[in-house]
Amino acid sequence: MAAMINAKPEYRGEAKVWEALERLLPHGIVAYNNHEINGREYDFCLLIEDMGVLVIEVKGWRADKITVRGVDEIVVEGYEKPQRSPKK
């Protein structure tokens, strides 16, 4: 079981990923969530012994509810404004 350093997130999509990571990852992996670095927040950062670091961005959007208009304009049904790309 991975070492989950922070509390379970409140957002449903992130909470599901948190639960899966806690349940499925082996001992020796350390998982942090929702920290800010240089003004940007990551959802999960896994420290994997003898391998490196894995950063995970979670989106709870369903594919049939989004339209990508450009590299930094994602329209999500139910959201008032277009969303920014998580890649930036």
C-alpha cells in the first residue's frame, strides 16, 4: 500500500483516483496531492523508489461533455467559462 501523505481530496474525480492509488499501489511509493509549485497546482505527485516522479492531473469530465476549441480553450458542458488546458 502506498503512503498517502495528504488527506483525501474533496473533488469526486480526485477522490476516486486517491482511493485507487491508496488501494492498488505497492509499498514504497509516496503520494502527495494538491500542492502548489510556482503558481501551479498538481493533483497527484508520486515518488517512486528507484524510478522517479510521476505527476498526475485528474479531470472529472466525460468525453461526450467536452469540446476542445484550441490548445487553451476547452468548453465543458455545465461550466460557465471555457477551461484552460491542464498542460500549461
